[in-house]
Amino acid sequence: MTIDGDELQTVAKRARLRLLKMHFDAKMGHIGGNLSALDAMLSLHHCVMTSDDAFVLSKGHSAGALYIALWSKGLLSDEDLETFHADGTQLAGHPVPGWHDSIPIATGSLGHGFPVAVGMALARQLRTTPGRVFCLTSDGEWQEGAMWEALIFWSHHKLQNLTLLVDLNGLQGFGTTHDVASMADLGARIRSFGVQVLEVDGHDLLGIARAANNNPGAVLLLRTKKGKGVSYMEDKMEWHYHPMSASQYSLAVVEITGSESGNES
């Protein structure tokens, strides 16, 4: 896919504003992790993935960012986004599978999306099915045993049709990943299993795209900020949970646009 840097930045700005509006209208939290993961999802959907590829959002609590990425591609409408987290919605707080081709599995219980993505990649390899599988995990998920079992299996079968991205924002529900269950130098630990690891600026959309396109079968450790783009949210654990008040939403819009309009267009 071809998109220049200026156009991509415009897409990212509109997406950030629309994500904030969607969460504010729904009075929903989990904003911080959505903002840390949004750039990676935009990069994949606009610069990397084709119709043959599949995406698994293992950190399911960032479903809002996935819905916004699909919206930015014209695959979801504003009317769809207005149902976010409403009764009977398809756009739940964690992905609901089956209703949209771009959402193949349910995720939310952390540590399960990556193992399923490994299975999807193996199935494609065995069937010689075209296309790749991309999976985005949180850094906190690497405290789950199933992640390491999947890594062993992936390395053993040398699945070059799978790319794993890790949203390395350093925060989880109860504190920093270091304080909750530290794993110093996650990259070195993953490399020890014989898998290629690259460290990438998780908010450099073109950099993410280059790394994903040029390094099949690799892990991309994305250095990110929780709450990226909204200064009072950045690197603050409480924005794992808090919804925005009206004044906080207005401040976020002003910061991103330089005006007091909430119009994302």
C-alpha cells in the first residue's frame, strides 16, 4: 500500500480525535492503552496489510483503537462507532468475532490472542494459503505462561508468515510492568528463543511499516507512551481505567487540534 508521510499524519490526527470522541460519548475508559496502540494499528492497516492478511488484537481492551483503524479505512461508519459499548452493539469493549471479516477471534482475557495467531499462521503454512498474520499484544501479557508456550511453538515451526508487535508502554492495570512482575529486557528474553527482535518507535507510523514489511517472522517491540498525544494522560496508570469528563475531553481536543472544536474531520 502506498501512502505518504503527510497523509498518514493527517489520518493519525483524525483517528486520535475520533477515538477520544467515541470513548467520551460512550463514557468509557481504557483510553490510555488505546492511544498507545493506535499508531501501530493505523500503520498496519494503511501501510502493511493486504486483503489476504489477518490481524489479531491480543490486547483486547484496546478494541476502540481497532474500530477506529477500521473506520479510518472506510470499513466502519460513524453510525457504527456511535454504538460503541451500547446495549446490543457489535462494537463491544473487547472484540466480538464473526460479525466483521477484520475481527477473526474474541480477545480480552489476556495471553490468548498470540497463541491463536500462531495457530492461524501454522494453518496458512500447512495449507499454503497466501497472506500473513499480524498480532498485537500488550507488554503485561508477557507475564502469562501461554505467551511463552506460543513463542516456543512459533520458533520451532519457523513461521515466517507471522509478525508479532508488542505495545511496550510499561504500564498495566495495577502499576508499572516492572513493579507488578518485572521482566528486564524483554527483547533479550525473546531473542533467546531464536526469534528475531527489533525495537521500533511505536508512534513512528512509517517506521513501524518498514519494520513489519522488511522483517517477516519477527517480533517488533514498540516503544510507546500510554495516553500518547494527550499530555495529561501520558505515562499515567490511571488512564488505564478512567473515562474523560467534559472538561478533560475539551482539553484533549484543544491539545490535538489547537481549537475547541470536537469535529474530527
